[in-house]
Amino acid sequence: MRKNIVAGNWKMNKRFDEADELVSGIMDLLEKQELPQNTLMILCPPFPYLEMCTDYSNDSYFAIGAQNVNDNDRGAYTGEVSAEMLNSMEVEYCIVGHSERRAYYGETDAIVARKVDQLIKNDIRPIVCCGEVLEEREGNKQFEVVRRQITDGLFHLSAEQFANIVIAYEPVWAIGTGKTATPAQAQEMHAFIRGLIADKYGKEVAEATSILYGGSCKPTNAKELFANPDVDGGLIGGASLQAEDFVNIAMAF
Ligand code: PGA
């Protein structure tokens, strides 16, 4: 059975002491109330806080993910972080192709594909983001865009490699805007993505892939989003910065 996943993408937020407080707040809440069965929580802090978070995660309440990785092995890439480094710090997941990286840092589908390769080579599971911008949705191009992102970013993988992939559908118009996709819009796109995976790798691989929704997911709307058969959890931005909100979202399965 595929996993339900709630991943918190902190983006570029919080000082170290605030980040520490957030993780210990999450731990306190999870000590009182266990996560629903088959639910995995992942925290994706900024790079400098990874070690603090992996130290906490030794108790296995949650797994740790990075927000980005470089697409080269190692070497003279000032300021960059490799998949090998992440692996050596017990990081298990990494977000790739987030719309903010695509929009501000020129992350193309080809770069996404190379980052995914680096992560898989280093035993880190990629959380690969896809999603259309508002004009594309208004022009009814959302399926075309997501098909391209998934095909060009991921379909060079073997079925065995693809088994490591988590997908996050994040309509860009819903990210940080307070505008959430309706449960029906999310379900429609998630079913479409699962169909693409089934066509390429077969039904069994498609059924085993967790597909998360992202974009203004909150404690108040998580339940109706997660109730859809093809929505296997969420990639949470704003609401993951507050322990109670984030844990409440994880309890929504
Ligand atoms: P949001 O961000 O929950 O703040 O909309 C989601 C994301 O960008 O992953």
C-alpha cells in the first residue's frame, strides 16, 4: 500500500532558535498523539538546520528532507550542496522542481531530471513538484504542462528507480495565495498523473506512487483534499511553520 505523506517545506523561513522550537513543538505534539496509520511526516528545513532536524528525527517521529540539491557529483560549485553530502547527513528525501526554483532559479525539466538522477544514485527519495501557472490553467493547458514536466523530468528512469519517486502536484496559482484547488480539481489532476505513470510503468508502479497536493493546504481544508482516492497527502508551505497546524494536517487522514 502506498504511503500517506505530509511534508513540510519551510522554504527560507525561521532563525535557528525558532526552527529548533518548531521541531520540538512538533515532537511534543506527536508524543501526545500518534500519527494515523500508514502516515509519514517529513520535515524539509533549510540546509543549515538539517543536522539539528536529523538529530531530533533519530526518534523516528518524522523523516528529514532537503529543499534542493545540485545536479553535479561534487567539485568547484561554490555555495552548492550535493546529494552525496545529503546522504552523509542521513537526509532521506529532497524536494526537486519546486515552482519557486523553476521561476526564480531557472530550474528546467532537464535540470530536474539530472537532480533526480543524483538523488537516486545517493539513496535519497526525490519529491518532484509539478503544476501549472494561472494562465495555463485559464487556457486549459494544465494537463499538457504537467504531462511535459512528468515526462521530461522523470520518464528516463527505470521502473525500479521510479519506485523511489514521490510526486507533488502544486498548482502555482494556489501556492502561498490562500487559493486552494478544489478537491475535485486536485483529484482530477492526481488521477491524470497516476494514469501517466500507469501508461509508462504499469498499474502496479502507479498504484504504489504517493502523489501529494500542495498549495494553501491548511488544517481546515486538508481533510477534504486527502479524502480523494488519488490524493496521498500534502506538501505544506505556510502551514508547516506552525507546529499545531502542521500536526493537525498530518492528523487529517
Ligand atoms: P503553501 O506552499 O502551502 O504556502 O501554499 C506550498 C509549497 O510551495 O510547497
